[in-house]
Amino acid sequence: MWESGKREPSFDVIRKLSNFFQCSTNWLTGNSDFKTKEEWLQCLDDTIDLEQLQKDVAEADRLNKRVERDIAKRLETALAA
């Protein structure tokens, strides 16, 4: 009866339909614009600049090391006083 809109399909039916149509249950139920996991991953690849992300992580690491050195120097100065 879910085909006529009088009831909701069970999760088991949704899962079987998604397997049959080779799509995600989220896409099938209208909760995602991506039909498959591969489409979602491709969108991530297209939107994330991995090279820039690597540069940002390296810069953050350099800054953290500099902050650690600065804190160590300040502690030495404070303890020597």
C-alpha cells in the first residue's frame, strides 16, 4: 500500500530498493543529492584543495613549534627570576 501513498515503506523495503537501483537509501528517500557514495566522494575531491590543505597543516605545525619554543623561553625566564 505504500505505493499509493497510504503507508510508508519499511526500512527493509527501502534498503532492498536501494540495492536494486544501486543507490543510497538517503538518495532514495530524498535526503541526499548524491545517488552513490562515489558521487559524494567525487564532490569532496572537487571542492577540497588537498595541496592547500597540506600547506595549511604544515604552516600550523610550524606555528605550534614556534609557540612551544616561545613558551619554553618564557618559563625559563620566569623560573630564573
